[in-house]
Amino acid sequence: MNPRSLVASSFYACLLFALHGAAFSSADHMLAGVRRDDQVLGQFRARADLIQVDVSVLDKQRRPVSGLSAEDFTILENGVPQTVSAFAAIELANNVEGSAAWLTDAPADVQTNRIDEGRLFVLFIDDQRLNGPLARERVHAIGRAFIGQLSRSDRTAVVYVVKQTAGQEFTGDPSRVLAAVERFDGQPQGFVTRPLDGLSQLIDALTAVPGRRKSVVYVSLGEDFDPEIVASATSPTTAFQQGDQSQLLSQMRNLFRRAQLANVNIYGIDATGLAAPTPEGFDRSRNRREFMQIVSHETGGTAIVNNNQPERAVPRILEENGSYYLLGYQSSNQKADGKYRRITVKVNRPDVEVRARGGYYAPRPEDAKTPARAPEYKALVDVIPTSGLPMAVTLAPFAHQNRTDMSVAIGLALPAAEGKSKTLQTRVSIFDEHGKALGSQNRNVTLAAGAGAPNHDVLVLSRLDVPRGAYHVRISAHDPDEDRTGSVYADVAAPDFGEEPLSLSGLVLEDSSTVVAAPSAALAQLVPVIPATNRTFPAAAQVRAFVRVYQGGSAGMTPVQMTCSIRDGHDRVAFSADRVLDPARFSPDRAADFLMPLPLGQLEPGPHLLTMEAKTASGASARRQLRFARR
């Protein structure tokens, strides 16, 4: 599912509640592809009084400068030196696991809140001002170049100024990011508001996500900003222009303050390319380019302008954000006065450029009086999943017995109870593809003591019956005994099982080592296997892949050729097996089950792609895929 309108509700409505709720809490999990000092990063998590500043240090070629230590940095707050009490150097690796295209393209079927502390990117596309086939081509090229540089630990969202339902909320799945970008069609959308209004609201939402590198890639042609008009003479026409420009200047200043508060860098990309000056020297293209440069510079980013192939400069943005430093200090000014405090960061290296947020607002006494929400609710409205309580979920759609609706098998992994039984407070919220909230359900889940090994997960099973379609599901859980909260977000969609000539259910993996906490029989009437969330297995593990095959319509049943294949990270076929499902295998409701043990002992360690494909002699076909790893 591409939750096209969830970005609208998430960024411009629902997720703004996160500003008054719980901030993102990083979990102590190993970071894939990031070199760091875990003990030091723990100081950033544990010390709420630390002012955190992430700093980029670039050489003359704008390449990141690595190898610096805390002693190389000086921090001033309103000109007063501060003591650096926490420091970490972050290096994002390329995460090269192989050469196969599926490593980038194939989505993960298990969603987790054990998200690495990588970067957050938002592609903010100005569909109000950008239109035409050339703009469409360039925006798509920018999107393709962007996802080609992402790390596995990155999370990316796509937001549109006008057509907000075309966007994508934060995801680690590059294919969803590209699909959202390619929904930009270049068609005029009409005037709704200045893009800066939406950009400011977006940055407000990102304020609730501390502890991560945050960047907005602003794809636009810019605003016609001419600071000379603000101070110009008094003819009626000029007065009108002067008022409009003054309003724009005020919006820009407000944007800069919010971006500095949220610690967000903006990278402006002019998607219109090279432009010749207009007659009589009135060069609106110049004004717009300078606007993009000003917005980028004032927020710690850089602009890509005057370039007919802006996508070629996109890797520079990712490179700048791939190596940086986290600095933490406790302010020597402990007054809770709510005033803005300017931050200056210096490095004792010649010929380098230092980029960091320009300051922050001190807390106010009334900030502590904000009414608290239930932890499980706050976790649901955060911009990205809350990881205080580790969670993972898999959603697999099946045809409902009435053949028009669908049933979703849910496997939710939670930490095993140690020492004594515990009851978790959970909440499930579901949205349709238009962002409409369809309802929420609260449920207490009891985990028995001794169910599962220490430091391992147990599985909670449930079933969701809904009309066939595409949905976004958010699940939160709160452990009141340990005061820990987590949330996890997932998407699910299903074909028309009753009408399509050939279709497949969700692809499920069953791991014999999975411990089911409760309720063990929740899916017994739906599937004959337990949908596990683990996707990394040793060679000796006993794992089976399950899928249900449907022949829709009313025509006679035909044989179905089933192919199960496994490819490694270099796109080599590591396993392949063919089976035939005869018509007699299909039940009266035109469905047949297909089960295949995975030959893990035959596979080399590393990532693998499992593909289940069904075909008939008439040419109908259906396919499901998931990725797993052999350790």
C-alpha cells in the first residue's frame, strides 16, 4: 500500500500532536552501517538536559572531514564558551551486501521500531509551481538519484504542497519513496497556499524527533523574492509589491527560526534548470534562484540551482549527511526564560566549513505543565515509530470467507516477560488509503512468565477482517510496570481475490522456534501456520514458506504452476523448485494452500530474496516476494 493521504493527515494534522506528546525514544540496538560509540550515544539518550548539536565539517570540495575528536570543537552559546560533555562521530557506510537490484527494490514484509539511528529525509515537492513534462522528468530523475544513495538506516518521506494524498510517510522502503515521487504528473494543481506554509508545518512535525539527522530536500522553482522591493519607493504598484514581499520575508524568517529550533537542514533544488534573463532586466528566475540559495544557506543546507541536470548533484546531499558529529553540552545558562540562544560551533582546522544549527529556544516554566496523554496514544502519533518497547509486526492478507472482504493475519512480536507475568496495554488504529481513520481498538495483552527465552521475542497473534482495499495500520504497546512504550507502523493491501483469474495471499514464513504468547488459536481458522516476524535464520532453522493460491471468477479450475526460487545478494539463483497444483487441490471456495520448506542449510550466509510465483496455461500470473537473511 502507498498511504497516499496519510502524509496529509500525518504531517498537517495528526502528527502535529506529537509536538505535545512523547518524543522519539531511541532504543539500544545495534546500528547497521553506522560507526559510533554506543556508550557515548547512551549519554545523549539518558541526559534530557543536554543540548544536542549535529555538526557537518566540510573541506573546500564540500567533502565531509572525518577523524575529528571532541577536543577539536568549540561551542559558544550567545558568545559564552560551553563544555562539550558528550561526543560521537557518525559514519554511515554504504551497506553494500551485494550487487542485486532487489537489495534496493524489494520491500521488507516485516516492520519494526528497531530503527537504526540513521538519517531522516523529506522530499518536499512543490507541485503548485512546478508543472509541465520537463518538470515531471526532472522531479522523477531527482527521486531516482536520491533513492540510489540511501542507506538501510535512512527513513524518507515524500510530501506535496497541494496534492498531499500523493505523498508517502516515513519509510525505509526505497520503492515506496520512488512510487510517491513518480506520482508527480506535472499537471497544474492551482494555487492553494505559499509552499513556505506547508514547509513550516512539516518542520514543526520534525521538531518532535530529536536525536537524528534531519534534512528536507525542497524541490521547487522558488519564490519571487526581491529584498530590494521591501525598501523601495511608494508608487501604488510598488506599495502592493512591497507588502507582498514583506509578508514573504516574514514567512522566511519564521521558517528559519523553526528550522533552527527543529535542527533541520533544507536543501533547495531548482527543478526548472537554466533560465535566460527576462526582458528589461526584470529577472524573476534570478530572484527565485536566490530565494532557494537563501533558504538553504540559512538552515545549514546547500542549494542546487541553474542546472539542467540537478539529479547529478543529488549524491552530494547524501554525502554531506553521511559523515557528521554529535555534540552535547549542558548550558551554563539554566534560566527557563524561553528566549532564543545563538549557538556557534568552531573547529580547529583550517580551510573547513562548519554547518550546525544556529541556536535553540530555552524551555519555559509552562512547558512542563502540558497535559500528558496516555503513552500508547502518544506512540501512535509520533512521526516515526517509538522504540522504547521493541516491537515488530507482519501483516498478511487473505480472502475472507465471503470472497469480497479480506482477512489480515497479524503477527506482533513483543519482548518476552521475565521473572513474572505482565500485562501490556495495546492500541491498534487503522486508516484507509485516503487517510480516513476507520477506528481504533484498545486491548490488554497478558504475557505469561517464562513464555520465551530471556532477551527474545514472543508472538501475539490476531486477525483483522475489513473490506478489501489498502490500509495503514499503527500498533502501540505500553508496559506500565517498566514505563516503556513502543509503536510500529505497517501497510497492507490485497488484490480482488474473488474476481482476478489468479492471485496470491500474503507470503508467510513459519519458524519452528517461534514462541506464541497469546492467543495461540487466534489464526487457526484462517491459516495453518504461525506468521513469524523473524527474518534472520541459522542454517539449522526449520522454516516453511506458505502462500494461498486463489482462482477467481466462475470459469473452470485449471492447473497452476508454482515456482519457489531464492536469489542471493548477487542475484544468483541459490534454489529453485517447481510444483503443480492440480484442480483437485482447490477447495469449493477456489483456494489451494502451497507450503515449501526453505533449504537454509544449502544457502550461503547473507541476504536472500524469496519469490513465490504462480502461473496458468492461459497466461495468468501472480507473485509474492520477501527478503530474509541466513546467518
